[in-house]
Amino acid sequence: MRTAVVVGGGLGGLAVAGALARSGWQVTLLERADRIRPEPTAVVLWPNGVRALRALDLGAGLDAIATPLPDCGVRRPDGHWLVQPRQTPVERLPVVVHREDLHDALIAGLGDRVELRTGVTVRTVRAASGLRPAVGDGRHTFEADLVVAADGTDSVVRRQLAPEAGVVSSGCAAWRAVIPWYRAPSLTAGEPVGGEILGAGYRFVAASLGERGSSGASSRGGIYWMATAAGAPRPEPPETQLALLRRWYAGWPAPVDELLAATDPADLVQQEIRELRPLPRSYGFPVGPGGVVLLGDAAHAMPPHLGQGACLAFEDAATLAALLRESRLPDAVVAYDRSRRPRAAAVVRQTRRMSAVLQTRGRLALRARDAALGTITPRLLGSAAAVAAQWRPPA
Ligand SMILES: Cc1cc2nc3c(=O)[nH]c(=O)nc-3n(C[C@H](O)[C@H](O)[C@H](O)COP(=O)(O)OP(=O)(O)OC[C@H]3O[C@@H](n4cnc5c(N)ncnc54)[C@H](O)[C@@H]3O)c2cc1C
């Protein structure tokens, strides 16, 4: 039986571990945390991410927990439309999913061929020719035909195999929360909860997860919001961070202030946004009779402006699983690199363009940017939607 070691139990690691196990591989999943724990936030999945999950046979689980996100357009903080809402066919709409629901669906997909080992921090990787690849935590060596590095932005495996890829700050921080359905503010009738608002260096996105149970038996429901602001994360306690957010976003269109006011500081998740620059020179490393691949944020961490990080991780998993079904190792590892690197590079390019528009600050820049936003944003978002539409799972 073919064997794989997956390093990291995030969305990418769980997705690929389950896919390999369902194809008959014996999988060991190594996670440094003492248990596999999802973030208490939500994630937007574009049609490419949804397609990838379907290709991974997780479509039914996803349908039970996903809420479609209608096109609510993009506004400026003064309420002017940058992009008007459009009637979009439902298959081109993204969905929003509570990360805890998605995590449960991915865990359910692991089956009994995945050995889950938590509290294991991988520190070394062996990629010497002639030997099977292996990783180690200083006490044990885990050897397999295939090692999948899904250990996130600070990937230890990537640092050893592709040291040229550096982790840098994207120059902004993000705050997110899910307001549970029973505490969600009752919004004015007809007021869209979803949609995006762009200001100079600031962005606010909100999406409804529906009422509990309305979109599936396990759906937790509620309202998800994400705010990004140029600059560094704040050292203050969450109560003060929320107060700051209310000051920064004062006067923005409803329901921004209602959502911030209804957020329990204990539910606030703050994060510095970081990315890989440059990207690794390869995502696949043939080693002896097997190989090592990079997947998810370990391969292509990027700012969340187009909501594509997890979608690409699922694309990676679906591509790898398909290639391993049709070719042998280490050919599949080479084919994985050929297929995934140009794709990730294209999405990262679009994301960086969006970063440049979003992070312009200052009075003059603001005026110039407001003028530019009206023309650039629809174009960028149009090409971002095309990026999402383009990908198809390998046959
Ligand atoms: C603010 C924000 C909003 C986002 N919104 C979206 C969105 O709407 N849509 C979207 O598609 N994407 C979004 N993303 C991106 C998405 O969250 C990530 O791309 C995705 O979660 C990456 O998953 P991963 O499994 O590759 O990495 P991670 O989630 O980082 O998982 C890595 C795992 O590896 C473990 N690990 C790390 N090092 C080791 C080690 N040495 N040994 C063992 N285990 C280790 C970690 O503990 C962790 O469990 C967003 C990101 C941010 C920051």
C-alpha cells in the first residue's frame, strides 16, 4: 500500500489527507497543536474552491453547510457604488461557510485510513536521493512514499527545500468575527448584510451565514465580517481593538457599525497579513522513488483580498489526488509542480494588484485612488472572478 505523511492539519492538510486515504493510501497526518482546531471564523469559497471540494468527493458535505453569497456590489465609505450589484447565475456565486462546519466536514472525510498524530512539531525533512522522503520531530522519523507539506505560511519543510521563498508582511492586518445568529443585529428590511466597502487603506466585508439550521443540519449560522486596515496588528486587548475599529469605520454605510457593536470581544480574531515573496521555485521535489510536495499556504500564502487562499489549497489537493491516480511517483510530483505553479502565480499576481489598490493611503493618494477605484476595481474584480471561474479539476 502506498504511504503518505501530511504535515499540518489545516484546511489544506485535512483535504489532501482525506483524498489520499479515499484513494487507498495509508496516511499519517502530523499536527503540532495538541488538537486539530478550526478558527472560529468563516471562509468564502469561490466556484473554483467549490469545484475542487466536489472533485474531492466532499460536495454533499459542503452543500449541507454552505450559504450562497449574493452579489451585493462594492461601495465606497460614502455609499457611492464602485461596482453595482449584478444578477449573477448561482453557479458563478461564491458561498460562505463557517470554518468549524467546514472542519467537521473535512474530518468526516478522513475515514479510518488516516492516522492522526497531534502534538508533533516537524523540524526536519529528509530529501536525499536514493532514500524515501521523511520528516522528523527530533524524536521520531516519519518515512513515506510521499510527504505533503501543508504546514502553512511558516512551513518548515518549505524553508528547507525552497529557502528562496521569503515570508514578508503584506502591510495590513485583518480582524474577523462571526456574530452568532442569536446575537446578530436585526437589520433594516432590504438592507443587504453582504457586500464589500472599500476606503483608503480600509476594507469591510460582511456575509450572512443564515439562521442556525437554515442552510443545513450542522450550520452554525450567524453573520461573518472581516475588516482589513493598512498597518500592523494592534497590541491592545480585543475590547480596545473593537473600539478602534468602530472609530476607524465610523460613518461607513450600514450595517458596519451595527455589526462591530454586536461583536463580542471574545469572538474577535486579529491577524497580521503575510505572504510569500518570491514564491518557491518549485512545488514538487522528486526524492528517491517518491517525493515531497508543497500545498496550500506553505506553497503560496497570499493576502486574503480575493478570498482565494483556501480555494487554491483545495485545488492543490484535488490536482494532487487526480495526478496520483493516473501516474506513478515521482512523475506525479513533477506534474503537480507543472500544473500548480503557474496557476498559483496567476492568482498571486491578481491579489497583489488588488493589494496595491487597497493599501493606498494619504489625502492626495485618496483622491487619486477614489478616481482610480471606479475604473480599476470593476476590472480587477472582473479578472478575479475570471480567475475563480477558470480552474477545472483534472479529468
Ligand atoms: C484574514 C483572512 C481571511 C481569509 N479569507 C479567506 C477566504 O474568504 N477564502 C479563502 O479561500 N481563503 C481565505 N483565507 C486564506 C485561508 O485561510 C488560507 O489560505 C488557508 O486556511 C490555508 O490553509 P493551510 O492548510 O494551507 O494552512 P494553515 O491553515 O496555516 O494550516 C497549517 C497547519 O500546519 C500546522 N503546522 C505548522 N507547522 C507545523 C509543523 N512544523 N509541524 C506540524 N504541524 C505544523 C499548523 O498548526 C496548522 O494546523 C483567509 C486568510 C486570512 C488571513
